[in-house]
Amino acid sequence: MSMSSVVDDWIDAYKADRNGALLDLIQFFIHASGCKGTITPQMMQEVSEGFQDVIKQMTEQFDEDSGDYPLIAAGAYFRKFRSSFCDFVQALVRQCQYEIIYDQYMMDNILTLLTELSNSQVRAFRHTSTLAAMKLMTGLVNVALQLSVSLDNTQRQYDAEHSKSLSKRASEKLDILMQKKKELEEQQSEIEGMLNGIFKGIFVHRYRDFIAEIRALCMDEIGAWMKMFPKVFLTDSYLKYVGWTLHDKQKEVRAKCLNSLIGLYGDNEMTRDLKLFTSRFKDRIVSMTLDKEYDVAVQAIKLLHLILSNCGYDTPVLTSSDSERVYQLVFSCHRPVAVAAADFLNKQLFINKVSFEENVNPGYTKRGKRRGVNAPLITDLVLFFIESERLRKDGNIFNSALMIVNNSNKIWEQFYSKVWYHECYYWHYPIFTHFFTKIIEVIKAESSQKTASRDRKIAIEDRLRLTEHFMVALPNLLKKFHVDREKVVGLLQIPRYFELECYTTSRREKHLDDLLAQLSVIVDKHTDPDVLEQVSRTYSHLCDDEFAIFNKVSISRRAVIDKWAENFRFALAIFKDAEDNVDEEEIYNVVQNLKRLTHLYMFNDLTQWDLYPKANSIIEMHQERPDTIPQAMLLQTVKFIYYHLLYSLAGLKNGGASSGAGAEDPRAAIAQLRKRVGEYLRACELLLASSPHKKIQEESYMSICDLLVIFAPQLAHSSPNLKSLVQRPSEPVQHSLVDFVREFVFTLPDEDDSEDDTAKIDALHQRRSLLAAICKLFVYSLIDLRLAAVVFQQYIRFYSDYGDIIKETISKTRHVNKLACAQTLALSLKTLFRDTVREQGGVLDQSSQEYGHMKELARRFALTFGLDQVKTRDAVAELHREGIVFALKRDESMFNETEPPANLTFLGILVEFSAKLMKQDKRTVLQYLDKHISPHQLSNQESLWIPLVTYRNSLLQGAGMDDDARPTAGKGRRGRRKKNMDGDFEAPPTPISPATPMHQPPTPMTPQMQPPMTPQAPMTPQPPMTPQNVMGQPQLSSTVMRGDQMRIQEDHMMEYQ
């Protein structure tokens, strides 16, 4: 049965018995709220001034235990019910609009009922009645609109008839039109009264309701009213409610407000009435582009896009600062936000495109060719990218912006067809080529994504067209700009995005020859590391044996390597022959030749040239006479041998028979590589300990750390025949690595104002890489975890620089060995405690900043244990045991038990871990503590014993024991208590379940560990907003933004991570 039929049946029943039909309608609204109560005719007869008594009786019969009611219940059935409920209310108004709604009975009773239900304390009543009232008002607005149209038509007919001469005027028709006009005015007056009653009696109260769903539906409906009947509702007196609710704390409410505004600003005719609203609430809308809820941020950007497009006021609505805030979102990691911001940017750049093409002459190039009409617009896009380069965080972050431009205007096509190939007008921009590589990345990503087959096909065709174009253009560009380092670095990135089969399928081998020739020239001309690295990458990419060009590229690469290998041998021979009479030129020749070979070695295998003996001879010369080898030469040698060892190992893994010339038998090759690795590690250890040059120490340190990971015991698991290559660091080496970190990583940088921000960032990145290198060794259990105490104790002091790395290291090491990690954390605190006591002259000042720092460090360590106490119970118990033993340990010279131990204050720090103990473990730790102290020590009132009392009280809390319990002599009990090797207690065993496996293998840790994203804290209900009489911000507003989190939020989230 259709909804119209249901309403028709009710209308027929109403005409036959309006009391009974009204009772059925009221009962329907009660049952729709989830109430099972029944309203009887007697209850309706007792109704005199409202339905308060009826609602009270229904409230008593309401089952609120479940908390669900039809409008919020899950499932397809209830979703259909909500939709049908709304349709029924609107159909009721639509089919009763000509007679029944004006009988002053049905609507009066229904509006009274809904108004009183909307004020109920029962959420179900309030929500259902508000929805019904809002849909009822939407239907009445439609009726009012039709009445307004009919009244205008009647008035126009009356005026037309009245304007006729007396002889032609029909008086009867005038009377009929006048009577009709009066009837329409009376009906309009009644409808206006109903609308005012619903708005003032329900909407004004419910748009501030405690429940977000109710507030959201109010904002949704008021937007519909404004769009449906703007003449009445699109005024400041109604718009202010939407503006105030933009500050709501719940995302769904803010989203509904923005959706309503998007519908209004999308109509050019309505924007004239939105001028005052725009001026008052524009700043709030701009700020919502940074909303922590990405869906809301996307809607805010779309709204600003409509404001930019349709609000053609006398003065620009959006200032340059407003637009810049949106521009920056092009670099958002969240794709929908970036796409929306890119659409805004695209509109801003091309807003006057039509008039520009008609009225402006773009000019001519230096070659006399006319520039494309979009050349200045492309300039704006490139300049925007250049100015925003500092905001980039990774290579793909600009993709979204280009994707919009790519799909809408094919700007990349104009780049190469109208600008790039025909002129060099833009090449004074340093990162122009980098901008182009982003375009290719977009096309490459689009062609590999799971998009529609048509879009993917278009992206592949675009990529092929760009490949074919730059296969021809790139050699010429490299030839023209081969002396410009920045441009060469950018241009050399382009071949990595080529479709290499195009060289043969399109018969462009000649252009490949030109490209290879330019690569050779660049290697000859440049010694810059970035340029050489890009050349090495390009050779590696082009030398793909899956393509037909492999042989040609391989021969060219071999020729380049042969040339510089021979140059290196010759220059090194001259250097050795010169002995003490070596000059700068001879040193320079060796260094530059070796630098080229080293960078070629980064991405290409040079082991067949067997340059290791020559390079190793430099190390041997340095060991014999350190002053004869310059720093630059030694640095390049360390790098070169490192890559040689890596490629030698790769050759053995891949089934190669040699690790260099002269070792054809696999066993001999393995023995040779083992010898070389041992020699290299010993040389790096010596350089790390004795070299006066920081760069050499850093390179030696990184080489040792990386090789220890590469030649770790796991190598034997993957390749048993390489078991003899496994390297294990000696104890002196481990201490040398830790000492290096302590000296060069955990140091405060000099506040040098002359140093630019880029240099400072690069220095910080280098220090983070150094720290991450040794942290990998801790995670893979390649060095003693106790040495990590030096790293862990710096967690707070260097939190902003290395906090994420240290926290991740603690987490990973705990997965490998919970007890060892807990012991290391305890050792970190004990070491820091000893150092602090020593610095303060042997007596710790508990009011000092250093003591507070240790307390904070312990609190942060406790947070890393997370919320699952079952998984970490053994580790936490072990940490308490370590702390108790340390705090209560007495010197051999202390015989007086009334004198507190020297480290007793440490228990005040250990208190931070008490909350991480389970209830039964607290009792166990408490018994262990009581076994090591005497009763009179707890009763000692001296301040020096306060840490003991405080720590013991922290164990009593939640332990289920009497707070006044004192340690007593042990009593006999059945059975024996299991003891460990030291005679100490053992925590109860952790239950084993699939979620807590006995052993978890270590997972790799990247050198750049990213800090975890802080999740959003749940919103708490807030008091309702108070509307104002003027358009402005409400007294109680909320701006929910993405930004810095308060410390309490950070600590709360750290618990959950």
C-alpha cells in the first residue's frame, strides 16, 4: 500500500469520526517513539489544557532499559521505518492542505502534542516529536509557498481586471477574486501561525538540544526551508541559527550546517541575501577548513569554493590570507581534503580565464613564437608550488592538486606543448623540473590505481605521450643546462618515469644514445653528490634486463665505469709514488675519481672491477701513517668499501660465484668476504675511536651499525651456507657505539642565529638517523639491551627531537623480551638517579627540577606499558623488584637500621609504576617489600623515610589489604612457594592465549620512525548554546581544530597506544 493510500484512509476516517482518527494519529506518534503504552478515549476526554497528563502516563509505561528506540535502532528495517515516518508526515500535510489543516482541531492538537513531547525528558519522545515537527513544518512551508504563489496570481488577476474601464470591468469577477484573496490571506495567516508556533515552540529549543542527532536534524530542515521559501526564511533572523551552530562540538551537526549553506551558496540568486551572513561568519567557515574531522573540512572548503565563485559583491569576500590557508591544504595527507583544496586553487587561478583569453595578449617567446594563452596562468601554478615547497612532507603530497588540474584542464598538456618545448621562459625556477616530475608521478599513480578502466586507460595514454615527448626533449635540455646543478638534478629524475619499451616500439634508439651521451658528459663535468646520485639512479633504472635497451645501456655504463676506474687506479698510483711530496692536485684527482665511483656504486654493481684492493690500500696506509691520508679521501674510501661489501654479499645470495675478481669458488668467495668484512669492521672501529674528524666518525658508526644488521645471525637462517659471515660485536665495540651516541646525538645544538633553518633541519635529521641506527641494534638484540639505558633516560630531555624513536624502541624491545626491557627501564632510572645525586653533592633535593624530571620520566615509562596489564604483569613486577633492591640496598659500612639507605628516595620515583600492577601483583610486591624492611622503619616519622611510606601506600591502594597492615614474621603455609635463582619472588605466570603468543619475532624498524598520530578524544556533552538577538557568535562556542594537543590528552592517548 502506498503512503498516499494510507493517508487517504486516515482522512476518510477523520471525516467520519475526527476524535477517533485523531486518537489513532496520536497513538501512532507515541508508538513511533518506542513506547508500548496505549492511549484510551477516556484519557483523551480528560485532556483539557494540553497532553501533559497523557505524556506522564506514557512515560511511566516507557521501557528505557534498552536505550534504543526506532529512530536510532540499527538495521535495514528501522532505516526504512525512519524514511517512511518522514514521508507519512509530509504526505499528511500535503493531502490535508485544502481543508483539514484549517479546521482548528487536527493541527492544533497535533502541534500541542508534539510541542509537549519535544520538552519531555525522555530522549525517544523528544527525538521523535522533533523529527515529526520538523517534517510537519517542511510540509507547511511548501503549503505556504503555494499559498503565496496563488495569492500573487489572484492579486495580479484582480489588478488586471480592476484596471479595465467600467464598461469592460466584470464586477462579479472582481467580487470572486476579492473573496478568493481574502480566503487565501486567512489561510496564509493560519499557516504563518502554525509555522511560528513550531519554530518558536520546538525549533528554538531543540536546535540546542543535548542530543546531537536532534540538533543535526534541525539544521538539516532549516536549510531546506531557506532553499524552499527564501522570501520568508532566507533572512538574518533565521540564518543566525545556522551560523551559531557552526561552532557545535559534534561533527555531524557541523556537517549539516555546512551542507545547508552549500545548498544556499550554490544558487546565485540567493547569494544577495547572504551578504551580511557571509561577512559575520566567513572567518568561522575559513577556520573550519582545519577541522579535525576531515569530512567537515572538505565541506568547508567546498563552501568557500562556492563563495569564491558566486559571491560577486563589491569587495572580495575572501582575503589573500583566507585563500592562503586553503592553499596550504593542497599538501594535506588526506586525499579528499587535498582534492577539495586543489579545486579551490584551480578556481582561483583560472577564475578570469575567459576574459583573459579575449582581452589579454600573452606575448611572444624569445624565438618569436606566440605563447599559449594559459602561459601566465601556468606561471601562477608553478610559483604557487615554489612558494609552498617548504610545506612538502613527501614526494607524493602534491599529487592531489595536480590531479584536479590534470582531470579538469589538462594543464600538463599545455606545459609541454605550449611552453616547455617551445621556450625556456620558466627555467629560471630552480625546482621547475621537480614540478614536472610530480605531474608524471600523478599520471603514473593514476594508471596503477584501482580506478575505472576508462580513467586508467586515459592515464596510461597520458604517461605514454609524456614519455614520447621527453625522450626527444630531455637530451636537448640536459645539453643546454648540464652546468646547472639544480636543473640537472631535476631533469635526471624524469627518465625514471619513462615507459622504457617506447624506445624500441617508437624507434627512438637515437634519442637513447643522446641521453646516454649526456649522462657520460654529466659524470665528467660534475662532482656534486646529488648529481652523481641521480646519474647512478638513472643508469640503474635504464639497465633493466626486461627491456630490449638493456645491452645498449649496459655497454654505455660499462664504458663510463671503465674510464673512471682506470683514472682512479692511475691517480692512486701517482699518489702513492709521491709519498711525502704529494700535492693538492694529486689528492684532488684521487678523491674526485673515488667519489664518482662511490656514487655509481650506490645503485650499480661494480664488484667485477675488483677495486677493493686499491681502496683497502688507502685504509692500510692510514693505519700505518694516519697523517698521510686526507679526510676527504678517507671518507670516500669508507663509503666505497661499504658498498663493495653489500654487493659482494648480494652476489653470493643470488648464487654468484665470486665477491670480486680472483675468487671463483663459492667457498673461497665466502672466506674472502668474511675476511674483508672483518678487516673493514676493525678499521671502522679504529676510526670511530680515534679519528679527529666528525664526518669520518659518523660514516664509520653508520657502517658498523648497518653491517651488524646485514650480517646478523638472521643471515644464517635465510642462507645457511653464509653462516660463517655472521658478525657479532665485541663488548668494547658496543660501548664505543653507545659513547658515540652520547657524545654526538644527545647534545644540545649551538644556538647559532647565522645558521639557516634548512641547515638546522638537516642536522637534526642526521642526528635522528644516527640514533635510529643503534636503536635497530637494540631491537634486533644485536647488542646488549642494558646499554639502551643511555638512550632511554634521554626520553624526556630530547622528547621533541627523538621522542618518537625512543618510544618505538621501547615498544619493539618489549615485544622481543619483556623482562629485559623492564630491567633496562629500571637501569635507566637508577643511572639517572645516581648521576643526579652525585651532581647535587650526595643528597638529593626532592624539590629540585632534576627530581621532577626523573618523576616525569618514570611516568612516561609507565605509560608505555599500555592498558593490558595481563601482558605486562611480569615486566612491571620485575621493574618493581629492581627498584626495591636498588632503593633498600645498604653500604657495607651502614650497620644502623634506623639510618635510611642512601637510595631510599628512589621509591618516590618507583611510585609512578604502582598503578600498572594488577591487584594480586600488588599484594605480591607488597610482601616482597615487607620482607626487606622492619616494622619500626614504617613507624619512623623522619622525613627521610617518607618515600618508603608513600611507596607502600601506593601498593596498598587496590591491593585489597588493610591500610594499617604492617610487616610481620612469616607464618607457615601449605606447600612451597616457588623461588627464582636469586631467592626472590616471581610474579604469577601470564596466561597464554592466541592474543599473547610466547614469542614474537622482532620487526624491522626504519631509520626515520614517525611519531604516532594522536587520535581524537571523544567529545563530551556540553551545555547548549544560547542564541543572541543579533547575528554574531554565541556566548558558548566550540572550535574543534586539528592542532597541538594538551598534555593531558597526550598522556591519555599514550596509554591507549
